[in-house]
Amino acid sequence: MPRKHLREELRRCVISGDFQAIEQMALQRKSILNRLFALTYDPDERLRDNAVEALAAASTVLIEVEPDRVKDFCRRLLWMLNDESGNMGWFAPQALGAIISANHTELSEFLAPLLALLDEDNQEAITYGLLWALGRIGPVETAFANRACSRIQPFLSASSTAIREIAAQSHRKLAV
């Protein structure tokens, strides 16, 4: 499939939520994770949210056949959140949260670094994404949930309404 057609087909599948088709594409195209992550920068919020879910779906099939590729992708997402990277991975925390929650056993090595990012002086969008990610991962990784729950508590009294709200949502998911 030519590159342009792949991009259009991928976008169509993400918009419609056809994650089975995305899983099939993931097995055929090495660039699928990068292409899906690129869609998280789209101005359409629904498309961005679906792209995050599509990353989870694609990583679930890829982890079975190419676990190192998924791990390398997660390392790149973590690097994007590092000040030294010079990059701003606005939706990297959400992508990590979705991918790790879908593959928490295979990707448990990323839990501590993700949690440690809360110690950084992040921009609000990154903090929001990190709190979202913790709320996504916690319910499937119970040992991690206890640590994450205590780390989220300070954000319950943040000055930003958006941060307080996502912290409360994530805290409720983890405190179950």
C-alpha cells in the first residue's frame, strides 16, 4: 500500500475506532506506532483520543512478535518527556499509559520511570497526561496502584482546576 493510502486508511481506522484493522496493520507495517503517535498531535480531540487507544491495540499485537520494538518506542516516549530531549511529547504520557496498561506485565520496567516524572517541573499538559496515565495503569497493575495513589494526592490541591480534576479521577480509579 502506498504511503499516502496507508496514512489515509490509518486515519480512517482511528476515526472509526476500527482497532482490529489497526492490529492487522501493526503486523504488516513497522512504522505503525510512529504513525499512530503522530495522530496524537491532531487538533481533533476525538481523533487524538482514538489514536491513544489505537497505540494500545497495536502494541498488544506487536508485543507478542516484536517486544523490543514496543519497548524501544516506550523508551522514545519517555525520552520525549525529558528536558534534555529538546522535544515536547504533549501526548506521550497518555500514549505510555495506554500502551503500558495494555501490556503491563511485559512493560513493568516503565512504571517507575513514568511515576518519577511527577517529580519534574512539568508543563501543565504533561502533568495532566502523567496523571491520566497513572489512572489508566493503576487498575490493571495493583502493586503499582498503591504507590501511584500516594503520588497523586498532592495534585488533588493543585492550583489548576484541570489538574485537580484529573488527579481526582485518577485517584478514584486507584483507590478502588
